[in-house]
Amino acid sequence: MAGHLFLLGFLVLFSGYIFYLLYSLALNYYRIKKAGLPIVILPINCGSPLWMSIDTTLLPLFEHLPFGVKNFTRFNWRGWELKDRYKAHQELGDIFVFVTPGKNWLQLCNAEAVTDVLTRKGRIHNARDQAIEYLIGLFGDNVATTEGRQWQRHRKITASCFNEQPNALVWSESIRQATGMLQYWLSKSSIDSVANDARTLSLHVIASAAFGQSYTFRGADDVSTNDDRDSSSYKDSLKLVLDNCLPLAVIGLDNLDKWWLPNSWKELRQATITFKSHMRNLYEQEKQAMAQGKNRGNNLMSSLVRASQVDIQDTGDIGQAGLTEQEIYGNMFEFNFAGHDTTANALCLGLVYLAARPDVQDWIHEEINAVLGDKKVEDSSYTESFPRLKRCLAVMYETVRLYSPSAILRTTGPKGRTLKVGDHTYVLPAHTMIVPSYSALHTHPRYWGDNSLEWEPSRWIISNSPDVPSTILQTLDSEIFMEHPKDANPFIAWSVGGRVCPGKKLAQVEWVAVMASLFQKYKVTPVLQDGEDEKAARQRLQLLIKKHTGFKLMLKLLRPEEAVLAWVQRF
């Protein structure tokens, strides 16, 4: 009897839940139908953290069903846009909407309209998917989680920290780390640890830039299991947190100490406590140094504490001016979160692409050789070298053009808003999510030509010389980096307007310094498999990127160990 009652109760609850989903779906459809947009109906909310953690596992089960699930398997998973690129927008237009039980998700592929959405103040609100929103705010409010006057306060303080002094620090530290990474790679006949080593490099650079902590590069095979899981140190506590963002987002920090969870997840909770403790110690050291009139360095923590304290002294009101201690922790973690994964994953993809394209390696080597001459890269100057290494920067832009980090979302907020796309103005209902279609915008032939899906860094470089240069230095001096119109920029990897990524320049400086360090005297090649020639090996690497790049919370190469590479000296 009890079993029957339990089954009956379960069926009632399940039926009620299904009814609620259908009702919500119908309500959202009714709300958006008046806008006159092309509509795609999806059964699961696109922003569900739980669904994002299991979608790619479950979707293959539906692909061969006899009834109509085409839109579900095509669109209702995180990363669909990497496979689809601009095709959906070719079929449905520059603007269409996913109607789900949770929210309506507007997909937008129009440079003018996207620029308007990203730069419009007050009327279009910032938003993020739930998982990333939770993670970014893990240690406190920050420039990425706040709105309105609070965001202006955060932006004012944090923007003052991103100046040329941290850029110079990142330049020298990136060279030091890349030199160590290269020596490690040269000690081996082949390497399959590009992704792990790129993450180590990026972690060390951000540790130096953010907190003034310096570490010697150690390759994947040189890091013992115990070292890698030492949650008591600053570096490893940060690494544990950054490497395990998905369980943090799905389960939540407060639930990680449950008895039934794996010990590794309990260590993750301890790592968050340890990392915050290290931040607190550094914060107190910075405050003490400031009180004594000392300057401990030009890292971001020092700059953030100094800028915040000065602003408080100027206004006398911590609530309106400076950042609180908790907000400083929040911003420091946001800098680490945003600057670590995105740069490391892009660097991994870029190096695999370069291994598949020896012509591009020769192209950037030519530039590095001309700019640095006989000078060792360690002796180079940020102010003299970085602005001239435009081809190296083009490799970064082209890589993140094809594989951008997760899109920055917008929402209409509590009121309906209008949005002009081309010659048509749409009236959008309240709480409509607006998704700039990064992958479509970055690959649409309208903006990038017939080879829009190809990795071609040279597309970013144009010559402004009317004459044919006679020397390589004249050629380089005549080259300029391509700029798009500000009101119609189809490249938005770092966003635009007031919400542009504050660490954009730091990431670019790190990338260019790494390129100069690796390719001044060396080149990278794919290790041939049985029966392969070099052409087939290069094609295999390009196919690996195309088929196996996707999201595990953040965008990354999902099978990096299959990209086995070798580094050889140039002669």
C-alpha cells in the first residue's frame, strides 16, 4: 500500500512539473509572438546549470529517434553555435528567438544592433548564465556582477589598476614563464601536455600580475600528484578552484562538505577557504605598507588597495567611493577567473593551429626576428617590442575570432525595450535574454568574406604603403592592424563599450610575449602517426580543433592530449 501511495505521489508531482513547464513555455511563446520574430521552440531552458552539465551526454540518445526532435538536438545544448556557426542566421535571419520554459533567448547576428545592445546604457541590462554568475561572485561583488551606480563605482576603481605598469610586469613574467615552458618542451622528443602547460603558464602569470607571487615553471610531467593537489598553498588552492569550476557551479560551495561527496570535492571547499585566507593576508600587507608610505609593487592587488583607499580618503564615504574588503576579494577572483582559463585555452588552440600551419609560423618568425634582431627575448622591452609585434597579435585575434569565450549576455530587464535590426524595429517584452551570436558574428561571410571559417591570421594585417616596400623592416612598418568601425564592429571577443573586458590589454601582452619567446628561434611540428605524412598530420590537427573544441563551463580543446607536438630549432 505504501509503495502504491509513493508511486502515486511521484506521478502527481511529475505530472505537475510537466504541466508547469508546458504552461511556462506557452506563456513565453505568447509574450514573444507579438514581436514578430522567427521562433524556435526548445523544451529545456538554455541557462540551466544542471542541463549544461549533462546536455552533451544525453543529447546523442535523441538524435536517432523517429519523431521530430531536430531543433532540440540542433540548438538545445551548450556549444551548438560552434557547430552551426552562421547557418541558423542564414536560414532565420539576423534575429530570431529560442522560446523555452525558463526564458526567451534572443539570438542576434547584426554588427550594428549588437554594438547598440552592448553600449546602450540603462535600458539594456547586463546578464550572465547562472553558472558563471555564481562563480564570478563566489568571493564577493565585483565589476562583473554589479549594475548601475554600484557598477560605476567598481569600474572607476578597477579601471585605474589596468595601466602600463602591470602591462610591463606581465610582459617580463610571460617571457620568463614561456622560456621555462620552452626548455621543458625541448627536453622531450614529443609533448602531449600543451593544454596543461599553457594553464600552468597562465596561472603563474596571473599570480604575478594579480598578487606579486612568482613561481618557476614546471611542466606537466614534473608536477607530482601531491604537489598538484596541495590545497594549502596559494598557487595550488587557486588552481584547484579554477580547475573545478563546474562542480562549484552545479553543487554550490556550501554543499561541497557533504559526507557523500568525493574527498576531492571536499578538498575543493578547503581550497576556497585557503585561497581567501591568502587574499586576506595579502590585503592586510598592502594596507600596512600603504599606511607606512611604502610601495610593495605594481601588481593588481596593490593597485586595487591603493586606488580604493585613496578614493575613500578623497570622499570620506566608503559606501559611495572605495571598495570594501569583500569587494576587493570579489574583484581579485574575477580577474583570476576571467584571465586564467580564457587565455590558457586560447593559447592551447593557437599553438595547435600554428603546428598545423608552418607558413604562419614563418610569417610571425619573420616579424619577431626583425623586431628583436640579435637581442634575446629576455632583454626585450614591452614599450618598444609589443606595439611592433602586430602579426603575433593577429594570431591571437584570429584564434579567438573562431573560438571566443562564452558570450556576454544582456536582458531587457523588468520593462519592454525596442531594438532596431536593419530597417526593422522590434518591441521586446520584459525579461527577454539577448544573446550576441558571437560564433555567427565572427564567421559570417558578410563581414569576413568567403574564407570566414578558415584560420587566417593575415586577415588582420593590411598595408598602408602605396609603394612596394624594399626591406622587411619597411614592410613591417607599413603594416597596420585592421580596425572595424566602432558603430558596426563584428568582432566582440572582449565585448565593447563600458563593459569591455578590463584585462584585454593584459591578455594581449601575455600572448605576444609568449609568441616572441617560443618562435624567435624555434618552430613546432605535429608528431607523425603511423602511415602519415606531414600534410596529413597538419590536417589531422585542424580536424581535431574543429570536431573537439567545446564547452566544459569554459571553451576549450576537449582532447588536447591527441595533439602530440615536437619543438625543433630553426637553422
